[in-house]
Amino acid sequence: MRAILAGAVLGGITLFRPGDVLPVALASSLVMLPVLLRQPLGRAVGIVLCALAGAGAVAGVAAALISATTGFGPGSYFALSANIGFEFRLLPLRFVTLVLDGRPLLDGVATERLEPGLHRGLAEVFLWVIPGIAGAVACCAARGARPVHALLAMWMATHLALLLCYRDLHTSGFWLYGNYHYFKAVQPVLLLFAIALTVGVMDRSLGWRGMGAALAAVGLVFVWRAELVPGPAVVSAPMAEGVAVGAVGTLESAVILPATGRWNAIYSGAHTLTIGGAVFYHNYDFKLYARRDDMLLIPIRKLPPGPAVLTLGTGVTLGAGPVLSARQTIVFGLPCAFGLAGAATCGGLGAPLIAGQ
């Protein structure tokens, strides 16, 4: 009976946000696997079948309700998001720029529409994120760790990792468009783990192993910085169809372009890249960031290795100055979050130079 109810709870997630079933199902499977392996084969199979029956029954009700109200099939937003997709090789860079701080890779002060502070990551805005992750690690590592702690920690890690890899999730839009809502489900769990860490340290119930694991998690996970390493100028003759930006085939590639234009024209414009005759599209295949006094192009999926030509959309024009190749990287060191790395490394919040709207 408990297996049926557990499956029904899992299937019930489809009533609210079907995509969130995957992280919960994966975490539940990993936590339950050791338990199932200790059971006789017949009993283990029965538990799995009962859980699947409960999940299928409730998910079937959700599918029927969705079909009756909005039609069965992906909506326009879901179809758009599916076409954009996920890029799991972006995870390390996205963790640093979206959880810690986008600087100095992304200065976050490109137009007057951008307020100072939009470069910040989740950890600097929601102060329980760092102690919450440390608390999750401590609770799982401490003596007498409970399976529920492992379940919550695994779900939280899977949920964070999956959404951080969504291609169209960017530092600039994180606070400007409220895209941090992608992570609202994990905020209460992070807060609970932060409280558990505080209580465990005060009453010493975590022990040295739990507290050592928490310190190791903070030291290894939160001491990173995203940087942009400029390279040589891209030398090419002017072309009527666009501007040559060199090769941008790898996810670490970047191009710095002098540009003028309104914020929305740069961030959401209909820009294209042409590589070897194939056309690649803004927001699906690459992204343009308006920065303080230039514009940054980065790929958000692996592209062909040949030289690329950028065609800018309406309202954006290339300014005077060289087009520079660059490389995105993360380095071990104090992050720009909370001002730890200092203004000399992270840059100031000087006056914006690109006109906004």
C-alpha cells in the first residue's frame, strides 16, 4: 500500500509541472535501490510494480484533465522550450555564473535598463543557498544519516543540475525577467538543510564527519570564478551579409564585438550565425549579451568548427573597433559574490554606455 501511495505522489507532480517528475523519479530510484536489493526478488518486483501502478494511475488522470482542458500535446511554450533544449556540458559554467556570480565574465551593467546587482547569483540573493547545500552534504555524510536526507539531497542536486543546463537560462535575464523562479521548488529544501546544519553544529549531532563534509563542500563548490580570456582580433574584410567572427564551434568559445543598440534588440533580437552554409539562430544556438561597452557572443550548443558570419538583427549595429576572439573559463579562487574577489578582479559598476530602453 505504501508503494502505491508513494507512486501516486510521484504521479501527482504531473498535475502541476510534468517536467519536474524526472528529477524526483531519478532521486527516488537511487535512494530506493539499496532497499530493494535487500528484499527477496518477488517482493522487490511487487514493490516496483505497485509504485508504477500508483504513478501511472495519477499521471493518467493528469493527462486526461490536460487533454480535456487544453488539448493533449505540447503547448506553444513547451514546444519552444523543447526546441531550445538542454546542454549538460554547460553545467560547470552555469553553476558559477547563476549560483555564484556572473562577473567578471558577464559584467551585468550593459544598459541603463540593467540595475547594478543583476550579475548576482542565487547564493548572494538567497542567503540560505550556501549553508543549505553544505547542510545537505553534512546530513548525508554524518553518522546515522537517514534515507530521507539522501532522497531530498539527490532530488535537489538533480533538479538544480537539470535546470542549470537549460540553454536559454542566462545571467542577464535571471533577475530582469524573474527566471530565478525555475529554482523556487528547491528553496524551501535548501532552507531546511540550512536550519539542520545550524542545529547540528550547535548541538554537535553532525559530528566531525558531518561538519568536515560541510566545510569541504563549501571549499570545493563555492570557490570559483567565471572569467573571459581575450584572444587575438578576428581579421577579415567587411562583408555585406554580416561580420566575420571566427570559429565558435566549442562551448568555451566567445567573441567580443563593439556594438550599439537597445537592450531588447541585443538580448532578444533575430540574429543569425552562418557556418559553412548552415544557419544557426539566436536563443536556440547562440546568445548575445550586451555588456558595459561591447557585446559578447557565446555558443549555447556545440556548433560546426568552421568560421562563422554573424548577421545582426534590427536595431543593433557594429561599432568601431576590433572583433576579438575569446574563451570562457572558470578558475579556482575567491568568487565575485559578496565582493570577495574585490573590484580589481570583478570590475566596478560604472556608467552604462549602450543605450537602453
